[in-house]
Amino acid sequence: MNSGHRLERTADVLVVGGGPAGLAAAAMLAAAGAGRVEVLERERAAGGVPRHCARGGFGGLTGPAFARRAVRAAVRAGAVLRTGVSATGWAGPLSLVVTAPTGVERITARAVVLATGARERPRSARLVPGSRPAGVLSTGELQQSVELFGLRRERIGRRAVVVGSDPIARHAVRTLRRAGVPVAAVVADRPYGPRLPGPVLRGATVLELVGRGRLSGVLVRGADGRTGLLPCDTVVFTGDWLPDHELARSGGVSLDPATRGPSVDGGLRTLVPGVFAAGNLLRGVEPGTVAAAEGRAAADAVLAHLAGAPWPAPGLTLKAAGALRRLTPGRLHPGGPAPTLLLRPEVRLVRPLLTVRQEGRLLYERRLPALLEPHRSLRHPAVWAPDADAAGGPVVVTLTP
């Protein structure tokens, strides 16, 4: 045994991440008798992002209620839930190095489910120039401050600007108002989108953060090209989510170049035998109910794997094209069940044309009778999958106006 590990032990299934996907997978696996199912959650409490989302929209529940129900279901099913524990690296194909309050461990499992979720792109990565004053927050930082720690106006700010075009911007405004912080404006880069509360500057862009020590304002360019300063001492950047893929990447799990999450097939299997991935780790943010459904789908595939089902070949790569920003899953097995794809457009599309081609051959074409928005994914079954050539090249899925 490596002398750097204080404890070495085994589990049947190791789930990394105690959010909606990880908890749903653990509950189903434990209830099905998969053996020791262990969930590792680096935060002090499990439940993921819904824990600090006071709004509704989680299957008829508020975020905290949804998180509590998911935790109860996993524990009652018999899963072992460990909080304040981080998986920091790999010691083998199915062995993880884990840092716990009691020390460093090495846990080897028969299957690993990666459900590490997504995080918001930090201000530094958004390329917004200016100094680094206090008062610059992400949605997650704001929600945790208000919903988990009870901070109010005196600790957050006296006048805020929210940046974003998606529904998350709306939730940020509501959170600020609950904390007693007036919102000067919402700066929305897209000229369209969901209804947002308060003054909304559509098609506007934040050019610079102004202030030293504490934020004093944001320089904004409007849709008409004119610039102006919005005085504020707090700015909240919303949306722009990234898969939290560091652990997956360090374990040799191939990433989808479009989503930057693990490349998976319809069974949520990665290209590493025994390693599965589910939830918002796959592509950034989707609702908690969607992530939970993927956790359950991954559990089905894990149970088959534990029962001795062979690990499939890589299959066909699915590629997004045209106005399609991303799709998951990113791989297909023509001989297997046809998966349901999640399609996310780059821009607003009214009744777009969906086409699927393989090496120039048309597999599918349909005019979608819907309005597609960049902040919402469309579920669409891959009914064309049986017609794909298993020995052929990548399958290109395209959305066009």
C-alpha cells in the first residue's frame, strides 16, 4: 500500500458529487441492491445547487425542499452519504484518492459515477476589464450568501446591477430583493429572452468594472452603441456555466469538444470502462429535475455493468452544427436503444429545421413546431438511430432557421 494513504478500502459503486444527479443515482442503486454505494460530497451538506435556490420549479418543490427529498431518498435506500469529503485524484482506473476530515483514503470501486456538476465561469474568464474591487459576485455566491448564510443589504450592497439574459438573471434579481438590495438594472446581452424584472437593458454589454477597493459602477454599451456608467456597488454575473470536469479529465476521461463535459453514450457511459457521468457535469446547467433523471439513467447502466454486461465500443460521434450549440449525449450505438437527445440552440429559432446526416447521407429531416431559446434545451428522440451506419463516420446534427 502507498504510504501516503492512511486507509485503503473498497466499495461497489462510488458516486462523486451529492447533487441531484449523484443522489438520484445513489438512491436507485442502493434500492436495487448494488452493494455498498458511497456518495462523496465536498460541501458540508449534500443537495447541490438547489440547496440555495429558494424559488420553485423543481418538480413542484422549492430548491431546498427538492434537495432535502433527494438526500432522504438516497439515505433511506441505504446509500452511504459522506459530506466534507473530496475526491482529489485517481490511483488507478477505478480507484480514487479521497481527502476526508479523518485523512487521506484510497477507495477502489467496481463502478464510478461522476456527478460533479457545473460551476459559473468566473469574472476573470469573462474577460471584463477593470480593477478587482469588492462587490463582484456570481449567482452562486449571491444565493449562498442570502439563502444559506442570511446576509442582507449591509453585507451585500446598497445598489446592484445584474448581468445576464437567462432566467438565472431573474432569480438573481429576486434574491437581491429578498436581501433588501435595490437593483438598478439588468444588463442583458441578447435583444430577446425571458421576461426579466426591473429596468432591463436589452442588447447591452458590460465594458468595464469601475472602482478601487469597492465597486462604484459598471461601464455599459447599449444596443445603440452609446456608452454610459451605471453607478452601483454590487454586480452579479449570472449564467455561463462550465462543467466541473477536472476530476474526469485527470482520470483520462475523454471530453466532448462542444460541451467540455465527459463524452458519454445513451447509457451515460464514458470511454473508460466502469466510469459513468451524469448531470450538469455533461454540459453545464440544466434543471435539477433533468440532472436527477440522468442520474437514474446512469444507475440503470451501472446495474447492467455490475451484472456483467460488456462495455460497449465507442460507437459513433454526434456533432452539433449550424445554430445548434450543443447536444447530449455525444455518442451513439446504432444497434442499441435510440437515446433522447438534449438540443440547445445558439440563438432564438422559430420552427427550425432539424437535419441529421452521416457522411453526406440524410438520415432525418424535420421542421420542429416550436420556438427554441438559447436558455432552454429541447428533448428530441433519436428515432433515426437505426439508420446510422455503425461503420461510418460521425453523425452531424444541424439546426437551421
